[in-house]
Amino acid sequence: MRRDPSLRLNDAGRNVLRLLDACAVVVRDRGRVLDTVPAHCRRPLAELAEGYAGVWHLLAQELRDRDVTDTDLAQPSSLGA
């Protein structure tokens, strides 16, 4: 996706790419993140992570829904045949 000009060449697309890069850092360096977060920040960070996980889940559902809708629109209708 990083090479896709439709994402790279506009602010919203670049924000999506930066967000994905940040998530990749967490995936790649999870152990270091766990070791770095001070004890008093663990619970609030866990709550934020759970909240953002919910937001990501909703985004995934909405993307799938739009993909299905776009696919349906691209298919010729059998009603006019």
C-alpha cells in the first residue's frame, strides 16, 4: 500500500500509511513496548488499546461493507436482461 499513489499523494492517505506504520512498530517491538511502559501507565494504555481495537474492528467492517457494495455496483444487473 505504501507504493499506491492514491494513498501517498493526499493527506488522508498519508495519515493512513503513518497509522499503519505505527501499528507495525507495536507488532514488531511489542516486547520492548511492554518493557518500556511504566507501571502507572499500563492500565490506561490497556484501556486505550482496547478502545482502538474496537475502532479498528469497526473500520474493518465498514471497509468490507463498502467492498461488497462496490462489487455489487460493478456487476451488470440481470433485471434489464
